[in-house]
Amino acid sequence: MRRWLLPLLLLAACSRSDDQGPIRVSVIGGPPTMVDPSRKQPDATQRVLLGAVAETLVAYDEEAQIGPALAQRWIVTSDGLSAIFRLRPAIWPNGKSVTSEEVARRARGIITPNSRNPLRDAFDSIEEINPTTPDVIEFRLTVPRPPLFELLAQPEASILSRAMGGTGPYQPGKRVGSTVALTQRVKPPEESKEPPLPDISLTGERAALAVARFIQGGSDLVLGGTYRDWPLVQVAQPPNRTIRIDPAEGLFGLSVLKSRGWLADPEMRQVLGMAIDRDALLDAFKAPGWLGALPILPQRYRSATDPAFPPWAAFDIAGRIAEAQRRVQAWRATDPEPLQVRLYLPPSPGNTLLYGRLAADWRRVGIETVRVTKPSQSDLAIVDEVAPAGSALWYLDTVACPSADACSDEALDALEGARNAQSLLDRSVQLATADRVLANSGLYIPLTRPLRWSLASPRLNQFKENARAWHPLTHLRRAGR
């Protein structure tokens, strides 16, 4: 653990007690550079930068509620097959006015077949994106898709100019190393009555440096924290009121990548899930409010039934361990070779802690764990993603086919049926089928909800935890307080 703590001991103090000056934000990630999400998936720092300098059609506020952004208002037709947006007056960095034709063209780029945008598949119900007047744009859908607006609010749906510029509200300025200064763009006259936004100093850096900088008073906010870095917070012990943990919705678990040998048997794959003591795992991390998970779906969403639990969920932990031991012994009665699972987890304090818990739980039922050094060597993959929307399709699609060696054809067929369903009722039945099939398959092993934490100074009086774990830089500090 010492090598992770060295930056905590070396960083000099640079505290500040007043509320003046820019808000200093550290994001756990790479340097703050602009990327086109349709060409390259942005990391945590790049997502924050995108959310500051480029607008989406609609946007999240500090509570992850949908509000206006590039679109000032919108309507959805009664059949749910058309969403119509009226754009507000906006200008590109070169001073030219934004038109619906340009917005439509950039939005189409997200869903083109060669797009690398992580939201492309989630937007599969979009049939056409067309400008109807210079300031109106229409999205035509093949089937109703209620979470459309949540997806459009993600930074990956940002509308960028050809020159990789956005419409604000911030503009990048001086860059020093891994830090960029953000200042508010000049507002058009109709928006000049709104309170000015504070300047931002945005830094992308390693978790240990980000935590150390905050502890020493050198930053006001740390974003991008996950289970991988949580032990650093425990050791650093910042004031409790500054530790903010989001009630994040999403997936945190393990997907089977190689369905071979004993891992080809669904009942044996289930052993991996039933042997894990989730309460002990949560206790090892001691993250307040972090919750375990057994079903894939955290709630029903628009499925026809409640979330499906794995077949062994009715047992208590003692019963699960006994049943896991019985299955392992029965397998070894016909195949005496030791049961082994190879697991790749990138180096981090949280992964070391996670590996120790998983290996201990699997060992007591007769399965040995080998921590491999390359992802290609692993039998399992860690899944740690916050859901971009409250969509059962997103959850199930994420885990239905983690690799070519481990796919559930029955679940994939049901998900395809859900995508093509012409009514919400038919779609809900197909989603319920896919959920049940995947819960029984053992191809995905739910562990907990995603752990997303931030460190926030009390001066950030508008910062709030939310289910999307998204904290726009425009909603950190309320003016006049």
C-alpha cells in the first residue's frame, strides 16, 4: 500500500480558506483534452471537459434531472415515435450561428455504422434525424424509447463543430501541464441576465495525487473516484462531510469471457456467484451506503416482471456455500483435475482488496484463483459501469455477450425482439425473457452497485449526489452564497 500513499506524503500544502478565485477540480484520469466521442471513447477527465465546453441537446442538473441545453424546449408525439427539439440561439467558437442542419449532421455521426461512440447501440431506435426549420430538429424513432432524453444528456452525445469546438458554456484557455483553465464564453444578450459562472481550473491526474491535493487544500473537488481508489480515501481520512458517495445505478460484477471446461456448465458457473459473501466484501471496503446486488436489473424499469434473481438466491450464505461445495465435489468426482479460474484485475489498491476477497471465497468451495497479468489470459472480466439511462435494455445488452466464447443466444434473441417490438407490452415481455435467461446462465456475476465517490469542499454548495454519478461544472456553486 505504501507506494500508493507516497504522493500523499510528498505534496506540499497550498490551503485556501476564502471563497474567491476559480473552482479547482481534479479528475481521476488523463489530461483534459478534447476528443470526438464518435471516434474515441473519452476517459473521465475528457467527459468532464466535454460537458463543460460542448452542449448536448438536453442536460443534467446537479440532481441528474433533465433540463434545457442546446435545445430550449421539446415535445414528444403521442405515439412516442417522434421527438421534436427547438434550438436556442447559439454560436460556434468561430462566431457563426448554430443551425439545426449542423446539429442534425453531428447527431447522425453518433449513430453511423462506423461510429465508436459508446452510446451508438443505445440509440438503435433512432431511424432519422432531420432539420425541419433552421432552429427545429426532429428525431424519428422506429419504436418508442422512453430513456431517449437521459441518453441525449450524456457527454458522449455532445454536439461538436468540425473544428472540435462546442457552444459552451465554458471555453478552454491557458493550459499548463495537465491543467486547463476554463472561463465562461461570452453570452448572447438574451442570456446576459443569468448569474455568471465561476472560472474553473481543471486537472486530470492519478488518484493518489488528486486525493493528496484535496487534503492539502490545493483543490475544491475530486471527481471520478471508483472502488479502485477508495482505499486511498480511507487512509487519507478527509473530513467526513467532504466525502460524497453517489447512489449510482449500473453494473459492478464479473462477466465470463471463456466458456470452456467447467465454465461451459451453467450450474458450475453459478458456483462463482453463490460462493461470494457480498456482505463481507462490502465490509472490507467500508464505503458508506454501498449496496450489494444479486439481480442484473436494480429495478423493474419497463420489463414485464420484477428483476430476475439467480436460482440460488433463496439460500442464505451458509446454504450457498454448502451447495457450491456440493457442486464442485460432484464435478471432481468425474473430473479430478483441480478447478481453477484466471482473473485479470489492473493494479490498484481496490483491486488488490477485491482479489483477496474473491480468491478467499472461491477457495473455500474448492476453486483456486490465479491473478494473471494480461486481459487476454483472463477467464473473467470486471464490469464497472454507471448506467447512462434507466433502461433494462442497456443492462441486459451489456452482459449478454461479453465475448465470442461466452454468449447467450437465447438472451440475444430476446433482446433483438425487444429492440424490434412494435409495442411497449411486447418489448417488456422480451426484456423479462432475456433477464430470466441471463440470471440462470451464470454468464454474469453481480457483486454490488458501482461505487462512485467524490471529495467536495463545503464551498461547492450546489454539489449533490445522484444516480448517474454525473456532476456538471455548471452546477457546483450557487451564486450569492
